[in-house]
Amino acid sequence: MQVRGITMTEKLITGKKDITRIKTYIDGYDENLEGGIPAGHVVLVSGTAGTMKSSMVFNIFFNEVLENSRHAVYVTLEQSSFSLLNHMVNMGYKLDKLPYFALDDISQLGKVLDKVKASKKGSLTLIDIGAVRKQLKAVTEAPSGDWVNVLKNILKKFKTQAQVDLFCLDSLSALYVLTDMKNPRTQLFHIFEYFRDTEITSFLISEMPLDKKKYSQYEIEDYLADGVILLELKPRQRKMTREISTVKMRSTDANIDVFTLEFDKGKFKALYGGQTPLV
Ligand SMILES: Nc1ncnc2c1ncn2[C@@H]1O[C@H](COP(=O)(O)OP(=O)(O)OP(=O)(O)O)[C@@H](O)[C@H]1O
Ligand SMILES: [Mg+2]
């Protein structure tokens, strides 16, 4: 495409209606995001430990597979896929409702891709990088450290062979531990550009330090991302309240107020007026 002589790889929309939005399936929150996250966005999901970062993204994937037969890939680096699935079952997600596959042995990648391709009802694939690393270590004492490239290659295969349109990296912080970040600004720029170029809606989970002074480790991830969603736990006297807010969402007239986040009877809800009145 040419715009005033500049060759652009990204498409220029003609109006708001051209934007496909991926719902977050949080009642009361999608309405404040013009219906959801623009498809193809790279979204940073930031929060301290236990703020339901993984659950929030899993909830989107679970519902998108069920409602829109999408194919989703969830890569877990720290938590094992069993631990993640057990948590989701405990939260009430009926996994038997959708085709899901777990990949913990890289030699099975082709087989999993075939199953994903064959699934007309969409699919959810969990890739357990921790298990893959253990398995590689058993084969060679020093597994190659280029996990960014491993991830890129896996994602490329899922995109080109199985039309995957949702991706989650849980977490970006864990990827840094496995990667030699000699020049984080340049490396991160290329990682984010890679995700954006795939046109897959990508969720990058970022573990926020407890002092909450930054959304992500290198403090540039939030500038590089198309959207930043912040999950927090706030003390109100002796009671802890979960909160959700949109720090930014490109191409969206987002309401950036803070909402109380609740999970009840298998559903996330965002309640307006997260701040309790002063007593
Ligand atoms: N119905 C529920 N069943 C199980 N856990 C629940 C439920 N409701 C809330 N939780 C809470 O969800 C939290 C864990 O959610 P999740 O793993 O998504 O958080 P996280 O931010 O990804 O955590 P981590 O920092 O460990 O990665 C737990 O602290 C748990 O108490
Ligand atoms: Mg998590």
C-alpha cells in the first residue's frame, strides 16, 4: 500500500467499523473499550503476583474459542501447563467444552499442528516451555539459549499452518531470565515488531515489581505495546480489592478509570467506581 509515496505494510482503515475487536469477556469492561481490544494489537498485561493476569488472558482465549472458533496459543514459561490448567478447572472453566492440546515435547509439534489444523471448532494449545527446556537438557547438557527465536519459529508455524489468531506469552519477565538481553531497547523493539507483524492479537504478561514503580522491567515495553492493561490488588482497610484499568489502548476511545474486578460464578465483572468513598 502507498500513502504519499511511503510503502506501508500495515493497512489503513477507512473508519471505526473496520476495526475487529476481541472481547475481554469482562462484563462492564468491554463497554469501556469500545467493545474490546483491536485485533492484531500487542497488549501488555501488567500486575504484581496473584492479580489474575493469567486467568484474565485464559478467560479471553477460552471464550473466543467457544464463541468464535478461534485458534489460540498460550505459552507458559514459569508455571507448568498442568498447574495452569488445574487453576482454571478450579475456577470453573469446563475444559472439556473445547479442543485443547498441551505441548511439552517439541518433537510433537508437527502432530499438535495437525490436530489444530483439523479442529473446525477452534482450539487452545498450551505450550509448556519449562517442560521443553527440561527435555532438551536431558538430551544435551547445554540447551541453546535463543528462546526468543524458538518462540518466533513456533509462532510462525502456528500462524502459517493453523491460522492461529490469539497468542499469550506468560510471562515476558520469565523470557528475560532465559535471554541474554545485551541491548534491551533494540531487542525489545524487534520482539514487539515481530508480534505486530504476525497480525496475531498478542498478550504479553508482565510481572510488576511490588513497589509498582514500573509496568515492566525495561520501562519501554509499555511504549512499544499497542495496549497496556493494569491489574492491581489494593488494600481497603483490611480488605483487598482487585482492580483493572486501561493504561492505554491504541485506536480506542478507552475509559481509563479504575474498575473493581470481580470473579464470581465463572465470570469476570468490572464494576464502575472502583474507589470506595472516603470514610
Ligand atoms: N474462584 C477462584 N478459584 C481459584 N482461584 C481464584 C478464584 N478467584 C480468585 N482466585 C485467585 O486467583 C489468583 C491466581 O490467579 P492467576 O494465576 O491468574 O494470577 P497471576 O497474576 O497470573 O499470578 P502469578 O503472579 O502467580 O502468575 C490466586 O491468588 C487466587 O486466589
Ligand atoms: Mg500467572
